[in-house]
Amino acid sequence: MFFKKKPVKKKSYDHEQKEPVLKCSICNGEQVAGFQDKKTGVFEDIMFIRNEKELEQFKEMYEITEPVKKIY
């Protein structure tokens, strides 16, 4: 009633050089959303993902419409 949901700030990334990925741990299942450089393979972490809702927030924040690829 008193608190409103904060609007998600839209951010952008270089679609030509980076792709959105989820870096997943095989041991404990932790997931980190970020971007991987297409040429060098360097991963840039953005946020820790604990559930599907946080993944949707990440996709909404960066306006990602395609499925996010998982890397291990």
C-alpha cells in the first residue's frame, strides 16, 4: 500500500562483442549472470542469480529476449 515497486533501470551492452550467459557452478549450483566476450571468452559478472525471478530481472534490465546460454 505504501511502497511501490521500483522501476527497473534499463541498461545496455555491446551486442556485437558480448553475449549474455549464466555461469553455473557444477559443485553447488550457484549461478552468476553476466556477459561473455565473443572473441576472447572473458566473462564479466553482473549479478548473482538465486531464482527464476532474479533471472527475469536481469533479462528485463538489459532487454534480453532470447534464452540465456549456460556455461560451466
